[in-house]
Amino acid sequence: MGKKKIQDEQEVIRWFEEGKTYQWMIDKYKEKYGIDTVASMWGNFRRRRGLDRRIVRDDDLIPWFVNEEHRWAYPLAMLRAEARRRAGKELTDLDKSRLGNWLEMLKEENAVVHYDPETEEGFHYVPRQPGDDDLIHRPARKTTPRPNADKE
């Protein structure tokens, strides 16, 4: 078995509890210990220790497989922020402000988010229709490749 890379497990657990990103951990380990690590190592550590997932998966809010070119679209970022809020996760002050403004815009426009992977923009705001009971216009079926395992 190879040399153990994690020098102080309690330190790493604290980092997870503080919400540090994998990239932050990679950089900190290189700086502090001179050890090169990769994101999958940190993800495996999290899973083995039973720590909470870093990303909230809410396939009711994001039921689509999202094409690579659309993964940083603002409506998707806001749906992710809303998923974190609904899961009781802490949001930054900036995310709270952006989310509040975005939700107000949807309400004022009586709009919901629609995703069409065949378009250049991907995400669109469309008028709320009967049956639109959340922030999105639900597709006929979910296409997300990674459903929320916590709901199963």
C-alpha cells in the first residue's frame, strides 16, 4: 500500500465542515505539506468518512442533463443556489442577494426556467403555464444522469 497522503484527518474534516473547495484543499496541501493531490482523492475521503456531499443535487429543480456549454448559465447557477437554500446549506451574502433578486424577477415576470439543449443559450425564461408549480417548466421526463441519491 502506498504512503498515506492525508497528514491530519481532523484538519481535513474541519475543512469540509468549513465548506472549503477541493481546489482550495489541493492548493493548501501543496503549500503546507508539499504533497500533490487531486479532487477525486478529497471526494473519496469525504465518502469514506460519511461526510455530507459538497454539491446539493436536486433533480426536481434541475431535472435535465445539461450540455457542457450551458453548465455555467446564470439560470442554472440560480437553480443550484436555490437547491442549496432548500437543503438548508449556507449561502454567501452575494448568493443570497443574487438569488433574492432572481426569484423576485421570476415572480414579477410570472416566468419559469425552461431548458432546451438544442439552442445556443440553453436556458430560457418562459411564461408560467398551468402545471408549473415551481421555478421550472418540467420536462416530460427527467434526463439528469445523476439523480439525488438521498431521495432514493
